[in-house]
Amino acid sequence: MDFKILTSELLDQYREALTESPLEKLDKIKKFDMPVDYFQFYKSVSSVYSSRIEGEEIEFDSFFKHKFLGVQFKPDYTRKADDLYAAYDFIDENEINLKNVQKAHSIITSNILPDSQQGLIRTNPMFVINSDDKMEYVAAEPTIVKTEIEKLFDDIDLLLTKELDSYEIFYYAAIIHLVFVKVHPFQDGNGRTARLLEKWFLIQKIGQIAVAVQLEKNYYRNIKDYYKNIRKLGLEYHELDYGKCLDFLLMTVNGIETEE
């Protein structure tokens, strides 16, 4: 395919690294009875663990009680996870495009950023700092952010028109996540939005079964590898080497094997 920013360079290696297709793995996940709606449960899982990656201290047990059992907590404890949950609801009813991602970002950051910055493509430099106060990477320069993010969504539009096998679907979902994070188009909430975008692409391609892919929980459980694999591509945006991203691309599909 004629991509503007994505790459299929590692697709053959990706296939070779897997012993069975992602959908075959997904079909083997044990289903269990639950006292709440199946999809609402997994949206809650996604919301909590994507929040926890960003340092929120909310526990799944507490959020479950809040969401489904009417247990009251202080609003600040659940507010950001509630916003994420609303964004996961939003992607069920809307197609992926840049305008809708900006809307989803506004939902995600309604208690993070001022109204004037929600869903707004940044025009300032951005450096990503890790929990050790060290620089993880330098995001796309302000002069090219809009162009780079538009390239990504042109590529997504192309992928949405194509028939893809399950290897391709999971491969491109993960690399969309990675490219979005590296561009870092917003002031904050980029990580939450990137993980939402990976799930969104899966839903668009394989349907609601994708809600049960616990990619957010898997990234949280393997958080050191998550950041290490993002870091492997390089520090400066204009020097990124996507030939080094195979370990990142395999994280979601390998995580399916251990999902509960």
C-alpha cells in the first residue's frame, strides 16, 4: 500500500513471530459469566488500566463498584476514568477520522485540560518526560504536527477501505498507536488517546469482539517494556527508525495469550 507515514516493512516478520493468527488467539479466550454487560465490563477494564499507565491511582475494584454497584467515591477519584469510559462509548458509535479523534480527545481531557486545549492540535514544542524525570523522546516539531497527523489519518482512511487479514489488522492497529504517540499531537492525553485509537481500529475491522482485547491492561502489566519499546525507535522525531518497532507491535497480540 502507498502509505504517507505508516509502514508495512515489518509485516512479514510480524507474521513469522506468531504461531497462530490473532483472531484464533482471541477465539480461545475463556468466556465467563459476569453480573454486568460484557462490553461495559471490558470498557471499564480499558478505562482503568489506560488511566493507570498515566499515573492515576484508581483501582479496578473501586471503579467497578462505582460504575455498576452504585458505590460512591470522591468525584476526583473516578472522574478521569469516567471520561475515558465515555470516550470508549463514543468510539462504538463513530467512524475513525481526525475530526472524531479530536472529539474523543475532548471527552478524555475534559478534566485534564482547559476547554481551549481540548481536541486542539498543538502549536508548541513537546518533550515527553518519564517517571524518572528523564526525557523519553522529542515529539514532532510544531511546524509539522498538523501535516504529520493528517498523513496518519490519510493512511487510516486507506486501511479502512482495504480487506485485511487478522495479522494485518492487529499489526496496523499497533503501528497506528505508535505513530500517534510519536507525533504527540495534543498538549496532554496523547497516551490515552493512542491506546483508544488502537482499540478503535480493531473495532472498525473485527467488530465488537475487539472490546475484549485487553490491550490497555496488557500495556500496564508490561509498562516497562511498553515504554522501552517506544523508546527503541530513537529520541528525536526526525530520526525515528520504525524498523526497530517489532517488539512494540507484538505486545497486544502476545498479550492475548495471558488474558483472563
